[in-house]
Amino acid sequence: MSEWTIGAVFDAIADVVPDRLMTVCGDRRSTFAQTADRTRRLANFLAAKGFGAHRERDNLERWECGQDRVALIMHNDLYADMVIGCLKARTVPVNFNYNYTPRELGELLDYVQPRVVIYHRSLGTKFADVLPPDSADLLVSVDDGSTDQELPGAVRLDDVLAQGDTDQGVTGSPDDLLMICTGGTTGRPKGVLWRQSDIYVSSMVGADHESANEIHDKVRGCGPAWFAVSPLMHAAGMWTAFSAVMSGTPVVLYDTSKKLDPQSVWETAEREKVGMMTMVGDAYAAPLVAELRRGPYDLSSLYGIGTGGAATNPRYQQALLELLPQITLINGYGSSETGNVGFGRSSGDTRTDTFTLREGALVLSEDYSHFLAPGEQEVGWVAREGRIPLGYFNDPEATRKTFPEVAGRRVVVSGDRAGLESDGTLRLFGRDSLVVNTGGEKVFVEEVEEVLRAHPAIADALVVGRPSERWGEELVALVELRDEASTGREPLQTHCRAQLARFKVPKEFIFVEHVQRLGNGKADYRWAKRLAHEKAPISK
């Protein structure tokens, strides 16, 4: 058995099923052969311009990157093609959250230092104030049907592909990197460095193949298409799409340049006769359940719905199983650092609230002294060994902390608290750090607090999460005003929206006489959460 690159696996699939549909997104339908050609041309263009690998993995520390980074500021259309093309060129594709404000995106660009930026044209307009970053030598604009003007100096993707027909003879390495950006403990981003071979095996249902014939045999048969409703710029969405593509299965991508339209989602699932559909938590489940109740839709081809990236309210899970009695509901669990850790399956009258672990998944004792055995009565830390990331880009301290060696085994420790049931399944208890997962987006409350405390009327503020039927969790800010100052909910939301992505803006502001802190000056989050729950609106 040998390790493979994602580009080599993809080309092996395209060799045996060239005319099979690979992706559907909006009006675009691409076969495996068309995407193979598109990715080859992109790789040739980048390589001819001198972008690629400059230092090999053997000469680098785990937090170092010897390859040029490519920022992908993109909706779903052509996202997978750009990832594969970048990998073929030995450049590092990096996901960027297009929901960020220009300030937030600019901070991430400063951190990643990309030499290339590939963006959808309308997003170029949104982020014109921070594009191109000083580090970039190339801007590539992807047509998204908008009438927006090109950024100065940008090259259209169609022109890039037209110029990339001369093969450059670049051979990728399993050691080449794919970077997934996630938030840091204070809201600052971290880039998780994955060897492409490791992420293929751990999170894209891949393997170390004996030969191309093994890949050919795996993909000759073809089941119904998968439907990735969530954005590929999040790890969960990308893993879903690539799990399908790298198995030779067509994947339908929701056109994320448009607002989520539940009717369009179900009409697409019906038209394309999809078998598996994936989404992110309550932000998707709530409106999709409501539309499904309005129906009717012929969804007889649908055999499974997967959720991941955020917890899904049990009431929506129950509704999906009742409205679509033929399906299996699959709750996936993982993180940018761990990859896909486990899954729970519910169908018919069978429900599960624990996760069956994938290979390499573990629970580390609270004191890091040992790994828990099934049934051991302790709440520890979710961990994983084996095919895990190398570390965090340019952050040796965080790399050593999150990717330590325990009992002679290098592991990643996720920060989630969990225990092992007697049957070996994982029971998840939640994040240990101050993170609120709202609608599939992770928000670090300290970042929001920093923005609020900068408001001239605010003396102090704490932000916590509170259960929400719509979002899974919603942000609530507890605000102490300065003497004789006054403000209200709308001005504070406007203040936050000017500096933060919309999903980071608190849904409610609770004005208090005094923000409670502990004797050492640290925030009293227990008090804040208790008050936020007491002030929650009564459900009817």
C-alpha cells in the first residue's frame, strides 16, 4: 500500500468514468473529465508563474509551510475544482469565510500571507478594501454572474484556464499541505496544516491504495448523488463534497451565492434524485423542516440526511425522521483539527445520542495520564491519533499544546469534553473553551466582547451562548453602561455589524447595573449564563 495525493486519486477516477457527472451547482454541470481538465490547466498556469513548493517537508518543523498559499474567497461553485487544481500545482489551498467583514478577512490575509487569491467576482467587491493583500502576486476572478467590476489587475479564471494548456510536469507529494482556517482561543484565526494524504484518508473516506486499479474498481459502480447544502468553505461541507467526489459519486452543491431557500433545496433534491443530503445544524434544519411540512415533494430517492458542524435540535431530528420515514439520520462529529471523529445513526424508532468512533479516535483522561477505556467513569478530552494534522501554521506554542505526545503517541486534543460508554461509543459533553456555535458558525465570545467594550456608552460587557430553536445557540450580551450613558439594542447591533460578521452579532442585549466578575478580575460566566437563561423569552 502507498500514500496518494488527492490530485492523483481524482485523475484515476476521471480516467475510468470520464463522462460521469461530477458536480451540479446552479446552472453549471461538470463531468469528471471536464473537472480533470480544468484542474490540470489551473495547476499548469500556477506552476508556470513560479507558484508551488519551495521547501520539502523533511526540512520543516510541523508548524512551518514551505509552499505558496492560495486564498479561496469563494462560494460553492467551482470550489472543489480550485482546491484540486491548487494541490496539483503543489500550492496550499486555504479556506476563507466570506461572511467575515473586510476587517476580519484582512486580518486573516495578514496571517496566511497568500501569494495567490482566487475569488468570486461579487466577493471581490465586498472585500475590495483589503484585496489584494501585500503578499499576493496574483488575483484570479471567478465569474459568478454578477455585474460587479473586476478588481484592478485581476485575471479572469477563463483566461487562466486558456493559458494553462501546456503541461508543466509538476508531481505532487502526499506531504503537500491543505490548510483549514479555524478560530483561535481569542477569536484570532489559526491555520490547521493537514498533509493531503492524511486528510484524504481521515476525512474523505480514502485509503492507501495498492494501485490505480484499486481506485478504478471502487468507482465503476455509481449510486445516487449526494447533496451538500452547506458551504464548502467550512471543513464539514468540504469533507462531505470530497467524500462523494473521491468515491466517484456525483455531488450537488447548493449555490451559496444566494440566500438559503428551503423550497429551492427540496426542489433540487427532488429534481436530481439525491440519495444523501448534508446540512449544518438548526440554522438549516429549522427552515427545511418547516418547508417540508408545507410540501409535497417526491423524495423517495433520499436514504440519508447527515448533519455536522453544529448540533441539531432533537425536535428537528424527530421531525425529519417522521416526515421522511425511509431515511437514516446521521449526526457527524469532528473539528478542523481532528477531522471526522465519529457518527451517530438514527432511523425508524431507533435513536442514538452517542457517537461511534472512527479509526484513531480516543478519549484522553483529564490529567493527560492515560487513554480512557470503555465504561471508565471519567469525563476526559476528545483526542485522535494516526492520520492527524501536523500543527498550526506559524504557531509552535499552540502546536505543542494541541498536538502533544501522550504515552509515546502523537495525538490531537480537541478541547471537547467527553466520556466513553461501556459499548465504546463516545458521549459528548461540550466545549471546554468559550465558544458559541451558532448556526454552524463558531464564535469566540472574547472577540465580540472586545468590540462591545469599545463602544463609548459601554463600561463592561460579557457575551454567552443561550439555546435557540432557530440557531442551536444564540449570542446574548450582558451590558453595563457608563454613568449617565444611554443606548439601545439597535445602535449596539449596528456598532457590532460594522466590525463583525453578522453571525457574531448578539441576538439580544441585556442591560445590567453591574457586570459581575470574580475576585481575580476574570469574567463570571456562570453568572452571565444564568442571567441570560433567566431572561430568555418563553416558548409558546
